[in-house]
Amino acid sequence: MSSFISRPPDCPAVGDRLDIFILRSELHQGVMAVLFLAEDPFSGKKVVIKIPSGDILNQPIVFYHYQNEDRISRVVDHPAIIGFIHRRRSRQYIIMEHVPGHDLRTLVGRNRKLPLDKALAMMEQLCDGMEYLHRRGIVHLDLKPENIIVTGDHRLKVIDFGLASCRSLPDLLALDLRNPQGTPWYIAPEQLLGVRDDPRCDIYSMGLLFYEMLTGELPWPRSSKLTTARRRLKEVPIPPRHFNPDIPPQIQDIIIRALAVAPDERYRSCGELRKDLKRWRELPVTPSGTNTRPPSFLSRIFATSGRKGPSGTAQSTYPQPGRPKIIGGFIDAAAMNDMVNELKKQALIHDAEIFMVHVIEDESDSHVTRYGKAVEGEKLMVGLEQAIGRLRSCDLDPSVRLIHGEVVKTLQTVCTEPQVLKLIIGKSRKKDGLLRSASVKRRLLKEPPCPVTIVEAPHFSPLDDLGPLHPGQLARDQVLDCDIFFVDLWYEHLHYHTEFIYQHFLFRNKTFDPGREKCVFGRWLRNLAPFDQWREIVSILGPTHEAFHRIDDEMIACCEQDPGLLRRLYQQKSLPLAYRLKLGLAEVSRVLRSHLDPPPPTVPFLVDIDSPVAFIDRIGYGPLLNVINLDQDLCALAQKEGFPSVIPEAAP
């Protein structure tokens, strides 16, 4: 690990407020992340905040771990899995439930083992949690004592999904990282060959955990050397009864089967493993179960000569079928804002996934170079956080890829992957010269791997430049820019009212200014009002804008009362009005494009007549997520302050 990895840039300190959370103490600072114990002011409960390291150029795996866990955390909810809390955030971090307890490592290890009954109870819980994950297409791939929390009442919580794979998500670790990932002495043999999508990898690791629980030992040396780890591709393990003869022979058979070199010889599922754990006394006693002698060198050779070993390579890449993909190349920090705007535009038009790619050009490994990359990496992390925040503000959820290589060749390779629609880049990091090869832009345009868009600074702003124009004068690109502005406008207003409520309850002793003069919607309408050609547009949207601010006044009065009343106002007035705004913006879009033949492509968000807040399963990480959170938080606040959490509906 780099010696220059330190606290993330602008890392908050104890006592600070991070979004709505108050940081109470620092739990841990490591090369991967800083962990804080924090308080949720709405529920009063403690949470754990995990902020990833900022040195993402020397150690891109740090960001990949964070991004992977962040995404997989959205699809897990089980008593044996750490609970994740999902909110709209101002920077990159993960929010988890706070579980009082200690990791399993404090109970097992050298000279530390568990009684059989306790080990069996823990393994059954682990089987339940892992079976839940496997049914959802998730493979943990990093099960070890340090990643299992044991509570005071002996319940287990599996943590750390940084290396996991998920069938419904692109496996960027398989795509971009060459070396096997995971703790070498706990991962399955086939993981050493790049396999990341087989649940039987976890069953192997569970066998090792059970082995260690009962013996305090492992059948393999604790070595990070790949040559040592690869011994498991052929060798059979030392029988656990060699270290603990009190282990019943049937239990040893269960462990040996879970640790089979070939995945086909292991348990097929966690349910099958759990079944044998529950009825182990009924299983037959076999010679392999009673064995206590470690295999000799010759016996290891003969034992594996006829045995089928693991095979395969990394298979998890992109889930199929998938949406089209837009690639954004981070070439020049100065052009990042323009590139992000174009990424947002194209993703909304094509309903596409966004992949932001930064190519790490290999240089010398001197301390000076690594320190410079650490500083550059921290700046890049800040830029990525800002870019991700801007995209998520429209409910877009970008993937970030950090790939070692030469810029042009790497981007060309990425753009040949399945379903890539186009590549968007800003200005080249190298100045144009007499030689065409001197420019990344020129080289990409010379041999384009897919359609390439070179983003220039925008010349038209719907917010400020629309007024003097006539609707019939708008070009195709200007109409599309207006459509994207309308999407921004809708999400901005949805965010405004949720943030309005949050700010009031966080700072009750302060007068909260609703900030009408800062309202983008109002500013835009005021810019159009002096021009007769926009009178129809103002008449369509003006009443909705005024209704929004009338609700502001009602909320200010309501905030002084029961939070449940505010919740009803939000649900019964603010959200329906947001839907009316969406329909109004769609109508304006139709007016603006009516003179164009053929018309430009439509933005699906504006065409869809459904209310976005009506489909929770579609909600990503933007303002729509805040709608769900606000409802939950107002319920928690009502309970905390002694008000009824269930608010009766108003009479029709």
C-alpha cells in the first residue's frame, strides 16, 4: 500500500455535521477508509459513516471497493447482513447501522476456538444470510472473521461488500483489475483463476471459517504470496481433527466437503450445507471423517492426480441484457464540467448508463512520483464527487472506472465493449501540435472506436438566453438543451421541498428563508415574462410555480406543529403538484419542438406520463430517494417526539 494514503480531502472531523448526520467519534482510520460513529438527528439512532480514501490514482482499488459496496448495499436487507441506510449525499460515503459488538476475529484464531454448539449456531446464521445473498445473485467473495460482526446476543452480521459481485450489476473489478482480489488464505481456489460469479466460492470460505472456529487454525499458511495460495489448486487440506481430535467425524466430513478443490464436489448451496449442519449426528461416520493425519507430500500428489480441479476465468462483466452505455473520458480537468453536462444530456435522451473513465498513465514508481499522484488523485476524487453529485441530482447513477494504460488505446478498448453507444470527451490533456499523434482528440477522431463527441463550451443557456428568441427559431440542439433544462428544473423543485423540511427540523431555532428570490423556476419565468412570444409558456407553468410557493408558506406554519401534519401536507399537496409540474414541462417541450421536421429525439422522462415517485423500485440516488427518506424520517421523528406515526388521511 502507498505510504502516502491519508485522510480523504476535506475529510470532516469529530463534531462536524455531514449532511444531516452529526459525527460523534472516529472509529477507525485505515488505508481504505475513515469510519465515524455518527448520530441521525431524526431517529436519534447511531450510525457508522464510511468515507473512502482520496488517493485513487495510486490505489484505484480503494474507490472500486467503495463503489461496489455502495451499489450492492442498495439491494440487501437481511438480519444477518449489516444494515445500510440510503440517502442523498453531498460527497462519497456509505451509511451503515451501528451494531454494538466485535468481529469474529476476537473469538477465533491462534489458541482461540469455539465450542461446537456455538460454532454450529453461528454457521446456521451465516448460511441463512449467504443463502439470501445468493438468491439475489450476490457473491460476497471476501468472507473472513474480520468481516463478520458478533453482537452481544450472539447474532452475526456480515459486513464489507467491497469485493462482491452482483448478477444485476456490471462487475468492474473483473473488467479492470488484473490480479485476484480477496484475502489470499480465505478465498476459494477458483478465485485465484479469476472466477467471481460462482456462489460456491462463498461456500469454500464458509468451510474455512467453520474450520477455524473449531480449531483456531487454518489448513493453509497465512501468506499473501500467490505461489503459496495457489497450492490449494491441487492440494487437499489438513483434516481439522489433526488440530482438534474432539471434532466429531461427521463435522469433519462436512468441512472437507465444503473445502473441496473442485466446486462441483462442494455443497451446491448454502441450504444444502445448513441441512447437513442441522442433522450432522445422523450422517454416517467415514474413514475421511475419522482421519487425523495431515496428508504427506506423496499422498497430496496422488490424492489430486485423479481429482478435477477448479477452472475458469472472470465471467462477470456486464449483466445481459442491458441498457446502452455512454462513456465519458476524463481527459482534462478544465473541461470536466462541460463533459458532465453532455453526459447528462445524452444519458437522459437515450435512457443510458453512464461510465466515467479516467486512464492512469503508468510512470516511474519513485516516491516523488507517487506523492504527486496522491495529490492529483485527491483532486480527481473531489472532481468525481462533484460530477457524481450533479448527475445524481437528475437521478442518474454513474459508474467510475480507473484503468491503467495509455489514454487512447485504453479508451478505444473500453468503447468496443458491449452496448457502448458513444464516447464523450473534453479537451485533450496535450496541446495540438504539428504531429497528429500529439493530440488525444485527433488520435481518437482518426480511429474512432464508436461515435465520438468532443465537448465544447456551451453557447446557449435556456435559463438566460431563451427570452429574446422565438419558439420557431430554436434549432434541434437548442430544443434538446431546453428539454434537459426542464428535467433539471423538475428535480430541483422536488429537491427544494424535501430540503426545506430537513433544514427546518435540523435548525429549529433559526429562521429558515425559503429563498424565493433564489428559485430557478421563478427566475426563468421572470426572464420570459417581458416577451409576448413566451406568454403561452408562462401561462402553462406560472400557476404551478405560484402554487409551489403557497405550499412553502403552509409548510412554515406547519413546521411548528406535529411533524405528522407536515408529512400529510407534503404527501397530499407537494408531491401531486410536482407531478403537475412534470406534465406542464412535457407540454412546453411539445410546443418548442412542434416546428421541427423531423423533431429531435424525445427525452423519456418528459414523455412518460407516470409519476416518478409512484415506482419505488426505479428510484436511484437522487431527489427521488430523498422523497422516500423524508417519509421515513418524519415517521421516526413523530415517534421520537411522542406523536402518532400513522397519520389519518384527510376526508375526501
